[in-house]
Amino acid sequence: MFLTISTTGSAQRPATDLGHLLHKHPEKAQAFSTSYGTAHVLYPEADAEHCTAALLLEVDAVALVRRRKGKGRGGAPDAALAQYVNDRPYAASSLLAVALGSVFSSAMRGVCTARPELPGTPRPLRIEVPALPARGGADLVRRLFEPLGWTVTAEPVPLDTEFPEWGDSRYIRLTLLAADLTLAEALRHLYVLLPVLDDAKHYWVSPDEVDKLLRVGDGWLAAHPERELITRRYLSHRWSLTRQANERLELVRLAEADDSEVEDLDNAVAQEAEADDEEKPTPLAVRRREAILGVLRASGAARVLDLGCGQGQLVQALLKDPAFTEIVGVDVSMRALTIASRRLKLDRMGERQASRVTLLQGSLAYTDKRLKGYDAAVLSEVIEHLDLPRLPALEYAVFGSARPRTVCVTTPNVEYNVRWESLPAGHARHGDHRFEWSREEFRGWARTVAERHGYAVEFLPVGPDDPEVGPPTQMAVFRLGTPKEAKAA
């Protein structure tokens, strides 16, 4: 079982940087024990212009059978002979993927302590797999890799070169070329897609495989056009795990909507609404944050949750006010949290300031004990990114389980869209909005939630309050334990 990773370079940017990224010295041949054999790492070539690292996995067929104990997991046959005579030692499969994750674990995480600037730098990459089982053929290989930025060459291997009329086998010779991917991205693609193409995992798939899949697939899997097939095969066709993975990935996809695009749209709304003003109008996104901060200050909250924090704009604003002693940003997307961390400069923040802020990965569709006991929570432009059938789950997780004393929810007012001349009639403000509510619809939902969970609710406008269609953003402020519903503003 064999795989090579190659790159090119120059005197200023030598190809041998690959050794730093893989944490394997080009001048050494190294061997590593795995559960099913021995993995060897060697470099057929290594100079400033060209460098190739090879991973050779020697599978111990006897150890593989002993671990399986005749149960035929992963789709392999139970026949005694087939347990010992099969393609596992020769064709890339989940065995090779596990070896990649074990031998190149630091590289897959994008960690390089010696040269920390290298992991985030895209470089030309060439990956070759001489024998890859592909249930679905070369067409499926292209459908899996091309959306990720790879140029794919998938050559079917004939069953027998002396008898071409027998046709092609299910194996291909795979070559992948990319000009602008990082090595960590490439390794994560292989880790998931090699066993997907083989569709026969060598180990029992347990529920924690869902977490592993979302972790390795962060940044690319949620939006992949073949996501359903990938999750189904990776999780060995276990229906309950596949459904769970796809639900969580859909939330990731919605959360990874381009925040800059949303802010640009908001700015356009504010500018068109105040085009006649002599002074430059305040962007709607800024007005929204100011309105939220006003509500939080008035509530006396010190410990605040930003649920669906995205890239951290509100968290950044909260940090500027010392009244907020603990700020927790929660988002389902690790990519968004990484951007938020960079925006906040957490790695350079002083110890006292850093102790005030925490970023957590989590889904708002599930209860989370980490979110209990806070003074206030904010759901700013979040609910409209969920399918309506998922709203009850979010409602219970926030209002039923976490139960902060104050909850601030903002969402677009669809009635105001007619004032936005650049928005075509019938279109939502953003492509990822699953719905946009009128004032009546939003208030009906909010009042139902408040009654069900023991809150009072007040409605406030954000942005210019048009006498006919209302404000561009509508806000509901929920307060726990008030005997009567607060009057609408």
C-alpha cells in the first residue's frame, strides 16, 4: 500500500520544506508501528527544486484477521480464505487513511513549531496513489476531489492486460494536482475520501466517528456537493450516525455564510434608507451591535453568551466594555472560531483580558451544560439561517436548558425589503436565509416562546423605523421571571 506526496520549490522557498511540514527528515528512512502493520516514510527525492515523500504501509494480514475475529466488519467477506487472500495489503483503503492520520498527525492539524509560518502557506502539491479501490469508478473520484481544488487524473486499471476484453477492474491509478492548497488540507481530504472510495472500513464505526468526521472535514465537507455520499460511506452506512452528521454539517454550512457579504448587504440597506442625509450613515451592522450592547447594559448582565458568534464582531465589541466580565462566543464552525480568534488577537492578548473571553465550538440545536448559568445570551442574525423545523430544538436549548436571565434575538424584517431598491422582489437578503419574517410573524413566534418558557418579551426596532414597513432589523428582548409580557416599543 503506497502513496507519494510531492512539491516543487526554489532557492528562496525550497521544496524540502515538506520535511518540516511532515515532521519527517528527508535524509532519514523511518518506520512506525501501527495496529495492522508497519508504516515506512522515505524520500525518493529531496532538493530545493523537487521533494517527494512516500508512505509505504506493510499490512500484517494475520494481525488484521485476528483483530476482526471473523466478524466481517466493514463489508469484507467472512470466508476463511478471503480473510487471508484479499487486496488489503496492496490497495489504498481505510488502513492507509489511519496510517496517514497516525504518522502525519501534526501535519494534518497544521502544526509546525519549528517553522510556524509554513502550515498556512499554500504550495504546489502532487499526490499519487498507484492502486485505489473506487466503488463508483473514475467519475466518482473526480466528483469527490475536483470540488476541493484538485486536478484529477484517474486511470482505470484493467482486470488483465492480456485480456482487455475482460474490461476494467474497480481499481484506479490516481494522480492529484493542486496549486493553492495547504498540506494540512490535502491530508484531511485524503483521510476522509480514501475510505469513502473503498467503501469498506476495516474497523467498527462507533458514534465518536461523527465528531472525527466533522473535525477533519471542517472547512470543506459541509459545502461539498457529494456530502450525503461521503457521510454515508465514511460512517459505514449506519443510518443514525449519517443523519446526525448531516444535521450537524448543515448547521455548519449555514454558519459559514460569508459574514462580510451579510454586512455589505446591511450597509446597503442603511445607505439607501438614509441616502438624503448629509452625513455618512451608520452601517446597520454597527447599529445592531450598539442596540444589543444597550440592552445588555440595561439588563445589568456581566456574564454574556454570544450564540452563533461567527467571526467575533460582537465579542470584540463586548470586550471593550469592562462591565462584561465574562464573554463566551459559541459557534458550530471551527473555521469561524479560528477567524474570530485572529480578529480578537487572543494569542497576543494580555492575561487579564484573555481571562474574560472564551470561544467554544458547539451546535445550538443541542443542549449544552456549558451554557447554563449566564446572565444574558445573544442570538444576532442567527435564527433565519436555520430550517424552520430546527427552530424548536434551538428554542429548547437556549430558553429551556441554558435559561439565561435575558435573551436578545435579532432577525431581518422582510417587510422592509421593499425599501431596498437593489434587492430583487421576492429575494432574501442573503442566499443562506431559510426564511425572513414579517413583524407579525416574528412577534407571534417570540410570544409563543416566551409563554412556553416563562419569559416576558419586548420588541425594539433597529435602524430607521419606517412608518409603513417598520425597521430593517427587528429585535426581541426576553426577560426571565417577569409576571407580564412587556409592552411593545
